[in-house]
Amino acid sequence: MLQLKIINKSGNELPKYQTEYSAGMDLRANLRDKMILSPGQRALVPTGLFIEIPIGYEGQVRPRSGLAAKYGITVLNAPGTIDADYRGEVQVILINLGNEPFEINNGDRIAQLIIAPVIQIQWKEEESLEETLRGKGGFGHTGK
């Protein structure tokens, strides 16, 4: 199991997997006062966490499905990427796509964090690409 260094300045518990086979760990809001997200409003929500991700990995900040389905709350840049060389506070850009104001309190689970491997590449410029059956077929090319 991969171990990551973490500094927790929030007073909330560390992110953890909620079930045995969960892919993501819940991130919690670190707030002095409650925050209200009006419909259409976005906000940067601090977590009080600082992490050291090893080279060859990234952190992915993703929406929580329950918040999205019940209230229309999602991560605006989903998935947000935390690079291996970032050492600042983990923050989450939330947006309210629902119809009602949404209240966020200290300790509320607001997003999930996944640590995943990444591969860096080098470009090799060419004049043509290998042909495939799909070819240049893009969005919706296979029909409904």
C-alpha cells in the first residue's frame, strides 16, 4: 500500500475510505463559519489538508455522487488535479447547479480524493497517423 505524507490543520479526521473497496476518500470542509452556496454560485472550499504526492502519481478531486444527485452540488473542474509537486492546501471548487441554496458546515464531506498513477509522455511529431475504422468520427458519430 502506498503511503503519503499529510499535514492536517483542520481539526477534522483524516480522509479515509468509507468501505473496503472504495476508490476515493472523502474530503471535508475546513470552515470557521458556515458557507451558503446559492444556485449558480461557485466557491473555493478549504480542507486544511496539505499532502505530498509521490512523483508518478496525481490526486484527483471528484464530486460526491450523493451531493450531486440530491442537491446538484459538484466539483466545477472535475476531476481537479493535484500535481505531485504541489504543496499548498487542498481546496475544492464547488458549484451549486441545484435550485436551492446549499449550506456547507465545518467537517461536511464535500468531495472525494483519488490517488492515481500518471504517465508523462514525449511528443513524436509525424506527418500522418495510423488509420483506424473510426477514423475522424467524433461526438455522436455512432448514433443514439
